[in-house]
Amino acid sequence: MEVLRFILLILAFLTVIILTGLKGKALQDFVHRVTQNKDKKD
């Protein structure tokens, strides 16, 4: 059930990205920021 909820979350996230019309660079910047936050974990 956790996996299903996770998949739904990803689908919703992708839908938001499409609706907001983010371009590749904006998406990369967002992913980069999230990755940095994960690495720091402070």
C-alpha cells in the first residue's frame, strides 16, 4: 500500500509540473535543490 501511495504522489507531482509549465532548466534546478537538501539533512 505504501508503494501505491508513493506512485500516486509521483503522478500528482508530475501533473503539477506539467500544469505549471516548468521547463527543463527549472526542473533541473528544483531537483538539484532537493538533492542538496537530502545530502545535508541538517
